[in-house]
Amino acid sequence: MPDIINLLPENIANQIAAGEVIQRPASAVKELLENAVDADATEIKLFVNDAGKALIKVVDNGKGMSETDARMCFERHATSKIKLIDDLFHIRTMGFRGEALASIAGVAQVELKTKKSGESVGTLIEIDNSIVRKQEQAAAPDGTSISMKNVFFNVPARRNFLKSNAAEMRHIVDEFTRVALSFPQIFFSMSSNGQDVFHLESGSLKTRVVQLMGNHYASKLVNVKEETDYLNIYGFVGKPETAKKTRGDQYFFVNNRFIKSPYLNHAITNAFKDMIPRENFPMYVLFIDLDPEHLDINVHPTKQEIKFEDEKIIYAFVKAAVKHALAQFSITPTLDFELDAKIQQSSAISQPFTEKDRIAVGNTRIYQAFTQKNQAHFIERSNLNYPDTGNAASAAAPDSREPFTPELSNQQERMEAPSRKPVGEKWFQFQKRFIVSENVNGLLVINQQHAHERVLYERYSKALKQQPLPTQKSLFPATFELSAADTALLIELLDELKLLGYIIEPFGKHTFIIQGTPSDFSLGNDVSMIEELLEEYKHYNQQPDFSKREKLLRSFACRHSIKQGYQMSEKEIKNLIDELFGCSVTNFTPDGKPVFVELKYTYLDEMFGK
Ligand code: ADP
Ligand code: MG
């Protein structure tokens, strides 16, 4: 019997292997763009014809290749990015497998033109079906240009699997968007059949996000930024009102690599919990940077997955960072967000200098200059004389009019928080549910239960940290019995409960005795209160990333808060408002429910046609 095993010819091996890396035109786009990024280009241009089926061309001004490298780069496993297996855990480049160009050359007609800066002449190579057709010196600008024509021309079965141009184009735009988002400092452009699709000047991440996802995000982005020794997170989340019914604008990058992670997506969604309707998806563009040692990116060339050394840390961190950002920037739902498009576009809403701004700068000298109905943007610089004295005036001078553009809206919101506090002593309870009051911006409608939850949460949090709540000794200590599981749970909580004013002692196997209750809390049935607290606590137990303390705080705030239907006295209303606006966060309950809405006077005027 003759031997039957052959080595496959290189071009067939490449075609088979290409299936892993190049599944559709968009995969080639991704690989070529990433190569240009890895080559330190500052300008990267993408051209496609026929949704990439006829042509994909990427031109960069990066470091280029020598003549030998230009020939080498098409070999399988040819890479300049790693040498030793250990390097795999220190990767800072996008590529490292050395397979992309070999795969591309195996399934298309490729032309490469490249020149290193400082060299007088470049190299031209033509290769198709993995066979070099031409290699010669050629005049070329610094950098690299690669075009691939007729992808899968030699693998008809795969060519037939390509989708419609519209569908393939969507994939290409997706890949382009991901790369362009991760590198806002690089200029990117894209054109399709000769038509400009994107032209993205280098700039800030925020600008890049708005360029790619639309202007409507300009004033709707919340800055996320936290730094630790282990990892940094930065980027933006959309304000709650930008959440959509479809999972669209969600981007997560780890060391600039786009990844899909349902787990981390869950962390972000969780941070938005109760701020957006359940079936909506928040917008986010978030970057995590950490030492590559804590990562394994070698999962699969196209799966967009990576493995973290400790995924739980990342989860908790992402969630906390997003929550913190949302709280810090006081994302209060105001009625503006519910307006229909017509009103949104009206001048009172869209003009940059609003009532809010007027208050913010009301005390500054510059304010005097804004005469004409606050229309700052109509005032020419030459019409204004700014004595260059005082920081306030120069900060608001017209050539630096940022305070009135959406760019700085986050800061405005931060400034605004204290100004939300009601003024005067005008308030009344409404429907035993709401307290209506007034602040400098307009009317304030406060949800009494939510407000009280916030107040209690902060009060109890202080009690656990520094200042235990006073206890009132029970005259007739009640006893109660629990199941084995609840017994264990309660025993675990006894110390903290003491700080919160409950003195409970074990009294037999599954029995407890209540020796004291919080003295500021005078509700009859202590036993059922304890049982309810345990129930609530168990509910929060389903949140694995809450600490024991957090679960207890939330259960207490929730259980002890005054409810809808409770008639409040004048004094109680006053105390509630005073305490609420002394809290570190005023506008959301710990669970993220809004505490109040603001009905702005500017909005009311608008409604009445002013
Ligand atoms: P990888 O990116 O995984 O190293 P590729 O097949 O994509 O593998 O590229 C092979 C090599 O070719 C790269 O390691 C790099 O040295 C070189 N190369 C590819 N594209 C470019 C480019 N646009 N500019 C400069 N060098 C490039
Ligand atoms: Mg590559």
C-alpha cells in the first residue's frame, strides 16, 4: 500500500486557514485598520467599493516596511509583534498572530505599496492566491497602502455566502466605528464607491463619540473616569434618557481592543438599574486599561472575547464607576426629556444661554453684557468691552464661551445641585404622595417615599460608620422564632443591627428576644418589622456584588421609609426637605429611583407660548 498523507500546497492551506480570520469583507477591514494603528499611523484612510466585495483599500502614514518585511508579512505566522510565548502576556498591539495578511493574500488579489520614512524608494508587491505575481521597487509616500480586490475570487463557495451589499456594509461600518472610537487621536476617513462616509479629524474621545454616533449625544454624555493601581476606566455613558429599545450604541474596550462581554454589559446595565425602563439599553463607550499580565487575549481571532484574571473585580469596578458617574453628575430627570421633538427644537430649549446659565453666571460681570433676552450667541465680540479683570469675567469671555455649550454641561449639572434646594417655606403635600415646592429654577415635585428612602439610607450609613443610632429599651421584650436559614442570617447581622438601634439576642435555638428598638422609630410591631427586614435583605441577597452593609442599609431605608398615603405634618415636611438637601446625593434613591422632578419656569413659559 502506498503512503497516502500529503502536505497541502501553501495556497490551499492559506485558503482553509483564512476561514478563521477572514469571514467577510468587514473582517479584512478590521485587520487592515488595526495593522495601520499598530504601525503608529496618525492618518488612516479606508476605501471600499461594493461593500468591500470589489475593493478594500487602507492607506496609512505609519512606519512602513522594508523590502524584506514587505515580502515576509504575507507568510503565515509572520509577525513583528511577538517573539516569545511570554510576549503573549504583555501585548500592547492590536495584532500578534501574524495571520491576517497571509489569510488576505490567500483569498484575494492584493497589492501592497510601502515605504519606510528615510528611505528613498519603496516596495510594490502583487500577490494573489498566495502567489507573488510582482515584486519591485516603486515610488511611494511614507507609510503603507494595501488594497485587496475581489475577496474570495478563488473560493466561489465562500463568495456566494456573502450577504447583500447593505448587510456587508453594515458590518464594515461597525468595524470601522470600533477602531475609530478606540483611537480618537488618529485621523480616520472612510469612503464607499467614491462617496465620503466618514471624515474624522483627530480630537477628544467625546468629539469622536459625537462624530460617530450623532450630535444628539453632545449634551447627553456623562463622563466616567476612575483610576486605581490595578486598572483604570474611562469613557462615557449616555444619560438615562438616551437609552434605546434596541441594543445599539454599546462599546466596551479593554486595552483599546473592542470586546463583547455580556457579563460586563450586565454590570453597566445594573448601574443604570431603575433609571431606565427595564427593556431599554443604555448607551456606553467605556475603556478599561490594565496591565496585559492580567489578561489573556489569545481566545479566538474573531470572537472578540478576552479572559480576565479576575472577572469579578472588573464587574464590581465597572458597575461602581458608572454608578458613581451617574450620581456625581446629578442626572435628574427633568420634564425637558419628555417633551416632544417640536418643543425640544424651540429656541428656549435649544438656545445655549438658558435660565440655568443665567443663574450660574448671574453674579459675574460678564452677565451685564448679556442683554438681549439672554441670547449670548447673538452678541458679537466687537460689541463687548471686557475689562480684563477678575477671573469670572475672563472665564466667560466670548472667545471661550464654553460654559454655554453642551461640552461643559456636566460641570453645569454639578454646579447646579445645590441650587436645586427649595427656597422659601412654600410647600404642600399633594395626594399624600408628593410634596410640591419651589426652587430657583422652577417647581419641584418631590416623591415623599423616595425622598425619605434617600434620607434614611444616608442616616443609617452614617450610623454604621461612625454614629450608632440611639436605642430605646423594650419594656416588654418580645420573642420570636425563625427558620434555621433565617436564624443563621439574623445571627450574622446582629452586630450591625445594634448599630442601627435594634438590640436582639439569641434566646434558645431558633428563638430571639428584642431587647431594644431604635428610639426615633415608634412603629408598633417590632417582630413583623424584623421579619420584613429579613425578607428585604434576602431580596438584596440576589445582588451578589452588594456588601452585607449595603444590603442592610437598603433594606432598612426601604422598610422604614414613610410610604405613599402617609399624611405628613408641616414639621415632617420641613425636616424631610432639610435633610434631603443635606444628603450627598439628593436626586436618586439608593436603588436609582428619582426623588424629585423639576418643572422649570423656562419650560412653563414655553408651554404658555412665550
Ligand atoms: P500581525 O498584525 O498579527 O502581526 P499581520 O498578518 O496582520 O500580523 O501583519 C504581519 C506583519 O506585517 C505585522 O507584524 C507588521 O510587522 C507588518 N505590517 C502589516 N501591516 C502593516 C502596516 N500597515 N504598516 C507597517 N507594517 C505592517
Ligand atoms: Mg495584524
